[in-house]
Amino acid sequence: MSSNGINIAPANGKLGIVLPGMGAVSSTFIAGVEAVKKGIAKPIGSLTQMGTVRLGKRTENRVPQIKDFVPIAGLDDLVLGGWDIFPDNMYEASVKAGVLEKSLVDQIKPGLEAIKPWPAAFDRTYVKRLDGTHVKKAANKMELAEQVQEDMKNFREQKRLDRMVMVWCGSTEIFLKREAVHQTIESFEKGLVGNDPGIAPSMIYAYAAIKMGIPYANGAPNLSVDIPALIQLAKEKNVPICGKDFKTGQTLMKTILAPGLKARLIGLNGWFSTNILGNRDGEVLDDPDSFKTKEESKLSVLEHILQPQHYPDLYSNYTHKVRINYYPPRGDNKEGWDNIDIFGWLGYPMQIKVDFLCRDSILAAPIVLDLALFLDLAYRCGMSGIQEWLSFYFKSPMCAPELYPEHDLFIQLMKLKNTLRHMKGEEMITHLGREYYD
Ligand SMILES: NC(=O)c1ccc[n+]([C@@H]2O[C@H](COP(=O)([O-])OP(=O)(O)OC[C@H]3O[C@@H](n4cnc5c(N)ncnc54)[C@H](O)[C@@H]3O)[C@@H](O)[C@H]2O)c1
């Protein structure tokens, strides 16, 4: 049974996806899209490409693919571009990142070579471990934003794009707190002109995009669009935004395991998480200021899931530690260990050990694709501001100031799918199911 859904504009024409930061994640995403288009690999891990959504009662057997249910841009309509402080084209970046086998990348070489980053809006103050020459020069941060907009306008014209979205895949910037310059659009714009140190490059890109009516997602833990000025601008410009920090390896596991422990009222004494990784991201996170940004993002997850205020006997006294160690031999193939000290009936202790031999960019690439396609969908639905239904993809989901973020992966997935049902005027699924037994 369905009622009226939202009036969704069709996904006609080309969709440009622009990526500030074209390193391991971006090149793996771009190479993946090319490979899938050519039919030489499958888009594993992508909800928009492989996911389904159940509609109506279980007896109705209506389970369409998400891409057939809501109008999502097709892969053949995507045009990809972006910025980096290194001039490597996407073939060179893929080979350097070493995530994908050269034999795979060679099969799509021409398409990848054709994508070359534009010079970046960059400042070493915010990413201390990197230094590149492929950067813009400008008198102030407002001029940098204008140059970023110029790149996007040229891209839109040259590629005859119908719509665009931006997904930040740049390095993790140093830890910044929200301050006066971030509070209003006026103070932020004044800060851009006055080169306020509170404005990081990721905020410049976000501002440039939103001003042009382009949706923005933030894949890193730095504040970027998560400041009142840009949230307000997004509402004014009718632009959907979301963030922060792609939920991939260890935190993905945490948000799968912790809701399970809580569901069975298993107590927690401690959760120690450590990682070794050797890619450029690992090198950037070796700087304590960038690590602090990541640490905040990774630490917040457990507290919100376990809700110690409601379960003081189980969760009020646990130790949570997260470590990241830069270890070059591993490249992008991170190893994440978790030691989890739990307790059960009558307080008896037990342990869980997780050793996740994951591939960071392999887990992140489908997230970039889904976020770009869902943000574009939200835009065509007229949904603006923070898109909490996309929390599913983030370690530190953005949400309204009076709310706590929802971290439980399974609640996040239900929220996402219910949002799709809502868009199409389908009944929400509550899982009550009494009617099957009446
Ligand atoms: N891979 C994952 O599982 C994962 C998960 C969560 C978050 N992230 C975040 O995603 C981001 C990308 O990860 P990655 O593994 O591709 O890292 P990477 O170091 O390979 O790529 C980041 C790129 O951004 C570029 N860059 C930095 N500042 C820039 C700027 N101002 N403008 C344009 N380019 C800029 C760097 O030169 C680099 O090439 C990182 O912030 C990382 O923390 C990744």
C-alpha cells in the first residue's frame, strides 16, 4: 500500500562528482567505477548498486533493487574530477596507492589517465606531514574559494553536466574547535577575506560548493561542513550536506559488535583498539594534531551506542583506547586489532579478540559512490541541510544540535531504508508484525 511520496526530479543528464583529495580512496573509487562500467568487476559493498529494499508486508514479496526503486544516477552518467596537491593523474595515483593490482588498473588505463587533478586549495598548517607543489596561489581564502568555484564552473561547461556533488576525500586536517568565525555566514565570509586561521581548506571547498548549490559530503573527521555557518548556508541554498569520517574498518566492526553486546546486556570493562597502516593517510595521522581529529571521531562511537546513563551497571566504567601506528610495509592493507573485555551473568569476565585484516580504500570506495548518488537523490527530492539518514556511512554522523548521533549500524540502515520508502510514499517498516498472527 502506498501513499503520495515526494516529488522527485528525474536523474536526467550527467552528474559530476568532484573530489577534493585524489589519493588512495579517490583513485580506488574512480578505478572501481571504470572497472564496473566495463564489466570487469562488481560494485561489492555499494547499497546503491547491489542493495535491496523490502516494501509492504512480508507476504507481498516486493523486494526491488534500491536503484530500481528510487531514481538514482546511472554509472554511465557519472563524470569524475577533483583536486590534489600532487599532479598525478588517476592512473598514476592508483599505481602509487597500490590498492588495486596493476593488471586491473592497466585494463582501464586511458580512462584513468584522462582524469588529472586541478591545483589544490591547500595550506600545510592544516596537514603538517604533506607538502605539494600543485597548489593554488591567492591573496586570501575567499579568493581560493572563488578559484575552486571557477574549476567547477569550467568542469560543468566542458563536460556539459546537469548536476554536481562534492565528496571530501582529502587528508585529515588538524584538530580545530568551533569558534566565533564558524558561527554565522557573515562571520565566516569575513574570516575568508581576513584569512582567519580557524578556516581550514576543507571548509573553503565546502563553502565554494554550497554557494554554488552543490551538495557536500565530508569523508574525513575534520570539521569541514560541520559548523553552524555552513549548515545555515546549506539550508539557505537548499543543499543537502553530510559527514563526518567514512565508517570503514575498525569502527565499522565496533558499530556491528557493540549493538549486539548491548542488545544482550553484556557488560564492558574495556575496549582496546590498535591499528597498523602504511599508506599516506597513515603518514598524515602520524602527526599528533591530525591524529587528535581522528581519535575524537573514533572514541565517540561506543559511548553513544552503549548509553552508560541508562545502563550504569554495564557501561559506566569501561576503558576505551584507540591507537594508530604508521607502519609503511603494510601500505593500504591495514591490520586492526581489538581486545574487548566483557562480563556476563554475575559479573564473570570474558574476552573477545578481533583481528581485522582489512583494506581501507576497498571499504571506503563504495561509500564514496553511495554518498554521491544519495546526496544527488536528496537534492532532487528538495531535501536540504544535514542528511541524518546517511549516518550509516559515517563514524561521527552529523545531526541536529539538540540530538545525539545515532551510531548503531542497524538503526542507521533502517533509517536509510525508511527514508527511501518515505521518498516514494511507501509504508514505514516497523517490524511489529502482529497482523501475521491475528
Ligand atoms: N580509507 C578509509 O577507510 C577511510 C576511512 C575514513 C576516513 N578516511 C579519510 O579519507 C581521507 C582520504 O583517505 P586516503 O586513504 O585516500 O588518503 P590519501 O592520503 O591517500 O589521500 C588524501 C589526498 O588528499 C590530498 N589533499 C590533502 N589536502 C588537500 C587539499 N586541501 N586539497 C586537495 N587535496 C588535498 C593529499 O595530497 C592526498 O593525495 C582521509 O582524510 C582519511 O582519513 C579514509
